Amino acid sequence: MNATDVVSNLGAMLASGGVEVVDCTGVLGPNTPILQLPPDFAKNTPKVEIHKISEYDSDGPFFAWNWMVLGEHTGTHFDAPHHWITGKDHKDGYTDKLDVQRLIAPVNVIDCSAESAENEDFLLTVDHIKAWEKEHGEIKAGEWVVMRTDWDARADDEARFLNADDNGPHSPGPTPEAIEYLLGKKIVGWGTQCIGTDAGQAGGMEPPFPAHNLLHRDNCFGLASLANLSKLPAKGAVLIAAPLKIENGTGSPIRALALVPKG
């Protein structure tokens, strides 16, 4: 089957419902959880604001539209390499300069939901990934890898979603070795259902925040606050994760969509 046939058949399967489009995106609005950094460490992103311009009224009789305040890394979002200091020298590391061919790719869904329910600080290790590959098949170059934790069930409560105490935030994520292992396979990017691509306690790892540090070092992408990963198979789906084409953007809210075969 040639590429023309593949695209034609995909279009037909989408139209017929043979391929389901799963929305892997959380709602973006004033109640969207926002990452909270210590005030003596860094400046925080503001809460999302949505302001009405008009709604079929004297400010615009035939149309409704709004203006917004939001950060690049808000809600379900994309981390471009320039987001982190290790990726600052990649000339194509901005949202308006990256290779869009890389944004649509097969996705590997590693289910850690049971472990994360038992331990909010659960860490995905190389051994976990290798065991998953033995069961489901090898992770290949150019593919997405995402960690299913079902953390999106907390997204309507910022306190539960951030899950912080006096020792900082507590949420599952990868070990440095796990990220290095995946990068050795030449993945396109890594994603999670938590507020960021790293575990809550990742600031104490070596290197600190390894998903950010190592992914962007290698010109790879990060996805955070994904939703509905429970609706995806371990393998066999395609993930579309396209950021807005923001000039010199370090990231962007996205509408993450997965194409999932039915039946």
C-alpha cells in the first residue's frame, strides 16, 4: 500500500468512525491548575483569564469573541526545547521553528495508574519500561511515550492536582535513567498527566528535573497535563500534539488528539 492509499484509507476510516479521535486535553479556563513555584525561586505564570469582547451586543452585534491572559505552559501544553536552559542553543527549539513532521507520531502508553494510586511519588524506572516492552513491543525511534497515571481525575481541584505539602509537590514521574533510556531509543518526546513532565520531587534528583533537563538537551519535546490516556491502547494509536506557532515560543497550550483504531 502506498502513501496515497494510506492517507485515503485513513480519511475514510475517520469519516466512518472506524478510527476514533480521543481528546487527550483538559479544559483551559480560570479553574485550570497552574504550576506554583516558590516565590523566592522564580516568578509564576498567572491564572487563566477569559474576557468578553462582545456577544451579539453593541460591542459586536453579529459575533461573540473573547480575549485571554494565559501562559505558554498552561493546562495541557507542549514544552519546546528552548523552554529549558539545556535546550537554549537549538535553533529549531521554538514553537514557530520546530519540524512539524515530528508532532504526529505513534504513541506508547505506559500504564502506571495502579502504582500511582498506591504511591503518589511513584517513579517510572528503566526496569518498568523494559518489562512493558517485553509485553507490548519495543519503543521505536520517532515515537511518543506517555505515562498514564490517571492524574487527570484531579484536574478539577488544583490543590489535589498539585498535591503539595511542606516538602513540595508529590506526583509521579520518571527517573533520570528512564528518560536517558528513552532518549537512547530516539523518541520524539515524553508526556505525563501531571502538571509537568517531571515527578513532583524531581528537583532533588540528579540532574534536577531530568525530563526537562534531558529531553530538551536532545531537542526533544515534552507534554504535560494530558487527559484521557485510559482511553488509549498501550500501542497502536497515533498522537497529534501541535503547539501554536508562537514567535520564539518556548511552549504552548495544545489540543492533544489521539487516533485510535476501533474494533
